[in-house]
Amino acid sequence: MDFSRFVASGAAALAEGAVIERVRRDPLLALDPHILNGGLVYDAAGRAQLAAIHGGYIGSARAAGLPVLVFTDTWRCSRRRVEASRFAGRPVNPDNARFLCALRDTFGEGPPIFVGGLVGPSGDAYKPEDSLDRRAARDFHAPQVDALASADVDFLHLATAPNVEEALGVADAMAATGLPYLISFVIRRTGVVLDGTPLGLAMERIDAAAPRRPAGFSVNCVHARVLETALEAVTAAHPDACGRLLTFQANAADREVEELDGSEDLVTEPAADFAADVERLRRRFGLRVLGGCCGTEGGHIEALARRLACDAPE
């Protein structure tokens, strides 16, 4: 099953949990100051850790009989950042995509494992004022988007977008590849993207303006209770909004993004509580693809997978 058919099917799926934050707390590994975990693919210990993290999430999905979405380690691998790093001149994005596709292949037959080519915002994910306008964003992100698309990923994914204007530019670049793509925003409890745009309006604007509509929209890097409160406001103003919201990757701490940004301590919650809060969004709002973000580890995603499996139709 390809990714577009999966989206059209209405099936539920698991999404992976945190990767960067788990690597950050490994005393034997170091994140690159420019591309974070994007260079670990060139280090034996780094590859082993990435395989263990991604593979653990895939294993949780397989044990529960669920499809799963995993993402390349390229959130900070724009062309400008790669050129500023010690990995300048290397095909960092395609190499990360090939690494994750090869890991997927080791799992053999079973529920689909979809590999998404991951792109992050040009600036600080929590400062919308640092974002680019639409044309500049398209030009900035297109080299990375094209590099990922060339490496046989199943779909493209913009994560942690704080600004709708920049997200539109990324949508332009992603639409041009012909691959299905997702746009994921960071939002507030009031139901607005960090730049102040109501989430329902943000989705409508991109659907109307992009050369080709996204396969769906997402929210990441907020707690489930933040999204629950936000969606109550969003659906009151835009009753059909949840029909376009496909994926949610939840934080394990019910705090504002500014409180978590740069935190030296792991802020988390028990896996069972996390899974219950996230799964409730599926029952209340019909969200189909659920996973984790900051503060989540293997146990959180395993607990969520078990709950989603119990909800799956026979």
C-alpha cells in the first residue's frame, strides 16, 4: 500500500516518538550544532543508536499489528545548515533516507512502514517572527525537499511549523515533487498556530493556495490536553477542520512550548497516562495517526500502540 492509498483508506496508524531528545541524552553521542542528529548516519555508534530508536518504534507497531510512520533524521538538514556543518559536501538527506528505508526493509512483510522525508522550519520552531515569507521559504527549502524526494521516501513532512506563510512556501516546494506531503504546526491551547492564525483557517488557506493540496495536516510538539482544548475551539469555528487533521505527535509534558524549549531536564509523564490522553483524541476527534514528540520514549509509544490496537476494527 502506498501512502496516498493509506490516507484514503481511513485506517489508523502509529507514528514514532522522540528521536532527537533521546539522542541528546546519550552520553556517548553528540549532536552536531548545525544539523543535530542528521550526521549520525556517518558514525557507527550513531547508526546503531538511530536503528535502535526507530526500530523500537517500528517493533511496537508490528507487535500491535499497526501501520507506522517513521521520519528521516533530517529536521535540521536544510542545504544552508548542511553546508555550515562538518558534513558539507555530503548527501546528508538522501543518505538518511536510504538508511531508514534499509532499516524498514529488515522488518519484512507485515503492516506498512511508511518513511517520511522530514523537514523543519528555517528558524526557531517556537519563534514565528523568525520565519520566511512564502517565496523565500520555497527557495530555502526546495533543495532539501528535492533531495529527500529523490531518495524514494514515501511522503514528505514539514514538522513544527510556527508560521503559516513559511508553511505555504514549503507546500509549494513539496507539491512540485509529486509526492504526498503533510504539514504539521505547533499550536496554542486557544487553537491558533504560533503566528496567531487560527488552525482551521491555516489549513483552509494552504488547501486553497498550494499547487497541490497536502495529504493531510498535523500537529506536533504540544501535549494531548493542549490539542484537546485547542480542537474544541477549532471545531466550533471550523466544524470540518478535523477531517483534514491526520496526525498528532504529542509531548509528554503539559507545558507551553516556551517552557520546554532548551530544557536541560527530561520532562515527561507515565506512559499509561500519556497513551490514555492521546488515544482520547482519536475517540473525540477522529485523529487517525498518533505518536510522540518531546519527552516520549519507547514505553510511551508501546503503550499507545496497545491502546490503538484495542480500538482497531476486527
